[in-house]
Amino acid sequence: MPTLNVNGSARTHDAEADTPLLWVLREQLGLTGTKYGCGIAQCGSCTVHLNGEPVRSCVRPVSSIEPGDKITTIEGLSADGASHPLQKAWAQIDVPQCGFCQSGMLMTAAALLKNKPKPTDADIDEQVTNICRCGTYNRVRAAIHIAAKG
């Protein structure tokens, strides 16, 4: 059975090669924090990290994951699910409204802060292209700035 390195653990699956990574994570590995939104890589709800970079898992076939690749889902962003600086900032200013898109937003924002620890509004607008149906973009931007301040 094929093996994936997910959140630091080796996880086996029996999905067909063309199965999107999203469905392997959710249906076979039980990691349901990553959400299905559009299925065409536009909304970002399915964002996970692949070797530290944000990817849209709804269009990434599981067969494209190479041995040694490291996948991080929202469940692996912090050990307790709440201690990452972004998760703290999200809670501090109550970012989510419905919350559906938030795991993807957090994963995209985490990658942004890793690459640009002090992003400008323009950096955030350019990199965080996820769609929020509730329109919490101003709170997302504010939370990213709070997390960047440490």
C-alpha cells in the first residue's frame, strides 16, 4: 500500500492513483479539517502544505506525491490545534463567521508568514487568494498582522 508522510507520520492508503489528495486525507485518513469547496482549485478551502508550500489538494492527484514529500494539514499546524500564532490571532479577534474556509485560510497564511514574517497588506492580498463566502477578509488580514507581531 502506498504511504504518505502526513503531519509527521507515515500513513498508508489504498486510493487509485488519480484520486485527489483531498479525498485521501478526508476519506481514508480521517483528517476532515481540510475542506472541499469548489473542486477546481479556486476557493482554497482544501489548502494543505506540501513540503512547506501551500497547495490546493482538491486537484492534486495522490500519485503526484513523491516518496519523502511532507504533507501538513490543519490538524498538523500545531500540536494542540490552537497554539500556532495564527490560530491564537484568529481566536483573539474572532475571525471566522461560518468557519468553512478557515482551515484553508490558516494554511495559506501560515505559508505566507513562513516566507514573509512581516507581510504588508499588499503581500497578504497577493498571497491569500482564498475565497471566504462570509467576507471576513478584513479580519483575516488583521489576524495575520497580529500573528506577525508575535
